[in-house]
Amino acid sequence: MIALDTKYNILGSNHQYVRSQHESDQVLVYERGDLLFVFNFNPNQSFEEYPIYSRMSKTAEVILSTDDQNTGGHGRVAHQR
């Protein structure tokens, strides 16, 4: 997270918006600066093709996934880098 802030100045951005909260899915989506954060707090379910709505005009790209095995995750979610 520190490397992300160094590269994208997340903490220095005034733009922040909670895009969605799904209590039953245990998913939180929010925007901060030019980044879109998607957090899955569900310990039992990974989601692929989860519908996320944003007004950001850029195509989404995964820059950090805690589901990746190199970050200690289960490696259950496929994505392109």
C-alpha cells in the first residue's frame, strides 16, 4: 500500500467516493484519486466478474490483488495484468 501511495499519491487526493457497499457479499468498492479499490472481506467466497459501476473513464486494470499467491492469497481469481 505504501508503494501504491508513492506511485499514485492516494493519500494526497481530495477525490474520494464510496461507490458501493454490499453487506451480504461483504464487498466494499470506493474511489480514491484515480484508483478504484475493491475489497472482498468474505472469507468463504471469491468473486469473478463481480458487477462494479464507476464513472471513471479508464479501463480497469488490476495493480494489486491480495488473492494472488505472491501476496498470501488463495489464487482463486483469474485476471489479466
